[in-house]
Amino acid sequence: MVEANTSDGKVDPINNVKVFFSFLLIGAALALVVGFFLRIDEIASADSKSEVSDKLQQIGLAFHAFHQTNGALAFPRVMDVKVMNPNKRPRPTELSWRVHLLPFIQQRALYEKFHLDEPWDSPHNLPLADSMPEVYRLAGTAENETRFRVLCGPGMLFGQTTAPRLRDCPDGLRHTILSVLVGSDAATLWTKPDDIVIDPKNPLAALGTNPNSFIACVMGDAKLLLLPTDVEASEFLAFATPSGGEVVDADRYRRSP
């Protein structure tokens, strides 16, 4: 620290105290400015709750419309089917459920451009990934990537050998996750059928880095559920499984302000 001297060359302790507090105030002001801009950056990187809510509910309603038409929430994936039976309906697919929901989000014209008997990365289908509908889009990802995904793995509704149906949710539709918003680091090409696999020992890890103060899900009743980011792993896993028999209460989160 710079020492203040008197006219006779002696150190003035009072001036030294003034200099010390001047540096202290400058440091505090700089800390406030840095903190302000960090907070602005945090706010800017967070998702709009209203936008997320609207898009998830559109996805939930589209799942229900698809189910009404096809008797299932999604076609089974070829990668999950053990034995291919050409006569069994619904037919397995190598396209994401997001592609098959297109007619139910007012995107039938785009749906009809896909070759449904080809995989997502065929020479014909792959370029169509650049035409992602707005309902699947959020900030922080590439133009053809989405953060809306479903949960797969043992005991999950999706990613099984058979097509998932609403009747496969004995825990209750309002207690079973249909789709969840993940972080940008867990985004995927929207036409690719590679949804996240849940580890029962650490179920939240698959969601990636969450920029929000909530975990946004649409449930089996097509209604939004916002879970706190500090939700217990066991409780999230209970919402993720359709038939685990756990006792959970989605309504208490829906009642929260």
C-alpha cells in the first residue's frame, strides 16, 4: 500500500487509513460491477419459463393426439426391438418420436417429406434435419438440435421392445414424465432416435447442465410440472418410471407459487 508522508517526511497514519479505505471502496465497487454482469449473463442464459411451458404442453398434447390415432405414444425404435416382425403394428422406426409427432403440431407437410422406411441419417432424411419446427427449438443449441427429450432405460416408459401406451402408467398419468427439458450439453439432433438413458443410481445426471431454477417436464396427463433443481434423486426417479409403485405427489409442485 502507498504510504502518505507529512511535510517533514514522517508517515501520516491518518492519511494511510484514508488510502486503505479508498482502495477498499474501489474493490467493493468493482466486485459489485462484476457481480452485476455475471447475474445479467446468468439471466440471459436461462430459458423463458413461459416459452418452455408452452412448448412442453404442445408436445404433451401432440403425444395424446398421436396415441388417439395410433394406439401408442410413439412407435417402437428399431434399436430396441429384439425380433423384427413385419406384420406387427405399430411398425418399428429409425426416426425420432419428434418426427412422428409432426402431423400433430401442424407440420404434416414436413412429415410427408420424410421417407418413413429409412433411418434418420439416410441421404434423403438427413438434410430434413435442417427444417426443425419452432416447437422443438430453444436457445443455446445448434439450429437442428433440440433439448426436448424422453427418458429411456430399464423401467422407463420409452425405449422398450414394445410401443409405449398410456395404459402402461399404473402409477398415474400425472405422476409419469412424458418429456423433459435437458441442458444444452444434452441436446440432440431432433430427427435422431437416441433419447437419454436414465441411470437409476444417478437419474438427474442424464439431464445435463441445467441453466434454470427448475426442471421442466410434461407429464402423462399433458400438463406441465416444474420440479425444483434440488429435487431428491429418488423422487425424480419415481416421476420417471411409469410403474414403479412409488408414492409421489405431483400436485404439490403444481400448487407451488
